[in-house]
Amino acid sequence: MCGIVGFLDKRERADFPLGRTLLDMMRPMACRGPDSAGVALFGGGGEEKLRLRLPVEIGRTALSDALHEEGLMLMQSHPGGVYDARLVAEMEATDLEERLRRRWPDGEILCLGERIDAFKQVGSPDELEAAYAIAARTGTHGIGHTRMSTESRVDLSHSQPFWAHGLPDVATVHNGHITNYHKLRRRFEQDGYRFFTDNDSEIIGVYLRDRLAAGRSLEGAMRSSLDDFDGSFCYLVATKDQLGFVKDRYGFKPLMLAETEDFVALATEEIALRRALGHDFSASEPPPGTMKLWSIHADNEENTQ
Amino acid sequence: MSFTIDCRDKSTREINRRMREAIAEGHQRIEVLEPDARHNLGVALLSPVHVVFSGSVGYYCGGMMDGAHLEVRGSAGWGAAESMLNGTLMIDGNAGSGAAASIRGGTVVIRGDAAARAGVSMKGGTLLIGGSCGYMAGFMMQKGRIVVCGDAGDALADSMYEGVVFVGGQIAGLGNDTVVEEPNAEDRAWLDELLATHRVQGPTSFRKVVSGRKLWNFDRKELEVWKAAF
């Protein structure tokens, strides 16, 4: 049991209070996932930036120098060994990740991209808000997660959303179990993909990256995951300008969808939609074995079942 | 006069307790305001009380109830009226998975669409869906009637023992061991009355799905039927 939420503002307003909306949706989902909470907000843009988790807290000057050597400029420090940095020169995300791995083998990039801003930590949505002031942040679309761990550790690293390592501006949240995770992971590791956690949900981002690298569209990759993943899953994907869901063929996990002229909202339970968005719209459960992808640009809707 | 419960700032337990207190005090009608899709509202109500929820409800609304009349002015989450013994649950909007699962009696009306597994394992009662239903509706039902005015999803009434499913629209796929029949005069009269009673606009005609009864008893000669059913 976990709670997932997603929201996309169709009106393309730069000042849309996305943080508050996602937080209001996540709060009633806190009881589904008391272990950790996280959001990935998409807004702004222009320059590539990343958020980094390092295994030990390093002095600001030493860290700044070390990051500089890797082509990064330190922007901000957060508690718990989390740092924001800006890319000074253009660099492939995978190359950067490899360079950072050599320097800090237990560190990890939590998110990277022009528009993505992901925050996650152990604890409730209220604690996430206290640490990162999510409610004040704006954006066009985003996803959120409240986690109840069943298979793997409870720490920041195993929390969601997961950035799809190597793919700028792509993140996922997942409710359920991918039961052929070990088999898929073995195959992907043989192909050279690196895993940062023991959380089965991490496989979604790796899978999507692999399919995209093979020339599939995001929509095609999401659709084929319906056949390639076993188990129970509802997962959401957000890219720099898209939001989508995939729901397993048996409908083992709940997901409610509400779409109006103004927004697309997705949540594990309707209570999240009502608390955050009111009562002037209807909501329904998408059929099992379906997926759909929306774009923030209204004229460019990728619409599929 | 009706008794009013405002859900704001109240826990589910508090709301259900107030409902019971109001019933004990003799109130016949209860209005529940701002239910906000909370779970487990109106569960196990055992009196013929009339409860109106002013908005959407969450999981298991009216579950295990016996004789109450519930109206939902919104949608319902998973397992609406699950294991109900008797009474009515009227849902103005859509219903999540497993609506009217395992009910033994009474009537569930969903004016919108029902998600997957509506009316599974029904042991009596009636489920009326004004819109369409998702896959596996009526799976292993044993008694009772499901009426779908719109389309039905895949694996409809899979492995049903008894009971009947009426479908007005398209059937995406029939479940194992089901047979499609034409409704008889008695069926049509019953359907007309049901739709009129609940003011649901029905289609011009229905198809009737019943059990093929091949899975009732194991027969070696029909091994292929059994293999296909898994």
C-alpha cells in the first residue's frame, strides 16, 4: 500500500501553485504510506540542475571544490547530505553520474534536468513541507508519493519519486509490487544499467530508459510495460512536459482519474482529489490494463488507452 | 426533520458513531455533509434509516448493511455495499472496483460507470449500472441479477454458478462457461419496472447472460473445458 498523486495544469500558467496542490493531495494519502513522502515538481526551465545525496556531510568549501572539478557549481545545501548544483558545462547525464560514482561510490543523483525539482525524505507530507516548503513552489505538473515499505529499507534513497537515472526530467511514482523485479534487474544489470536501491519501483525508470534507448516512444514504452511487468502496479510518469499513468491488467491497485478543461488529476484515492480540488468535477477509475499520457501543451495531447 | 452530520474535522469513527446515535434517538433521515470520499461510511447499518451523503464516498460505503437506504450524491470508491444483506445504495456518480461484491440481497444502483469486478460473487440482490462496467463483472456470481445499461468489459460473468446478467450495450468478452440468451417476457417486464423505479434511462433491448453449467461438475470427458477455464 502506497499513495500516489499526479497533477497537470492545462492552462500553462507560470505561477500555478503546484506545490500546494500536490501537498493537499498527498496529506490524505499519508495514512497509506507513513514511511516517506516525496514530490517531483516540473516548472521553470532554462538551465540543467541536479540534486545530489552524498553519504557523508562534507564541508562546504571542500564540497564546492570537489563539485567544481566535476563540472558542477554548488548552489544550496539541505539537511541530511542533500545538495543542489548547477551544470557549468553541457554533459551527458550518464557521464556525470559515472564521474560522481568514482568520487562518491555511495552517493546518488536524486534528480537532474531543466524542469524537474524533486524532494523526498523519510516521514510524512507535513514533515516534507517543513523541510522544503513545497507549498510555496509553482510549476505546471508534478507527481507525489507516500510510501509504506514492504520489501526494502526505509531511507531517503528508497523513497519516491525515483528519477529515471540517465534521463533528464523523467521521474516515476509507483503503488504496488513488480514481482518479476529480480529477473528484470538481472537482465538490465547484464546490459550495464546501474541500480541505486533495492526498491522494486526503481525498475520502472530503468525499463523506460531502456525502451527509449531502443527507439520506442514514451507512450510505446509505457504500453509495453503492461506486458513486461508482472504483479500489481499503478504508476505515474512525469517528463518535462508530460504526465501519464499505467494501470496493470488486473486492476489490482486503485487509481482515480479526474480530467476537466483546466486540469488532469490522478490519485490512489478520491479523497485526495476532493480535499485538494473540491467537488465541481467527477472522478472515475480507469479500466485495468490501460495507460494514458497528457501534455502540458493542450494542442499536443497524446491520448491513448 | 432530518438529522445533519457535518464531516469536517471529524474522524470516520466519530461520523459513524453519530449516525448510530441519531438512529437510536429515532431519526429516520440523516444528512451527511462534506463526506470528502472518506472510507467506511455507513458500514453495518442495521435499521431502515435513510442516509444522504452530500458528496463522494470512499471505500466500502454501506458495507455489510441490512435494510438501510443510502444515497450518494457523488462517486463511490472500492467495494461499495460489499456484503450487504438488504437495503439500497444509490450512487449518482461512478463506482470503483468491486461494487456490490458478495451482496446477499437489496439493490445497488450506480448511475454512472462501474470499474472492474462489479458484482463479483453476488449471492442475491440486484446491481443496476446506468453506464458501463469494467472487466470481470459478475465473476463467480451465485445468485442475483446484474443489469448493465451500457457496455460490459472483458471476462463478463466468468465462471458464474447461477444468477443472471443483462447487458444493453456491447460485451467486450464473455467469461468462461457463460451462455447468451434472449430475455423472455418476464425478464423484460422485470427490467422495465426496475428501470422505471430507479428512473434510469435504459437501452431499447438487453441481452441475457446466464451460466452454461458446464463447470458445475467435473467430468473427465470435458477436460478441455476445465483447462480453458484457467
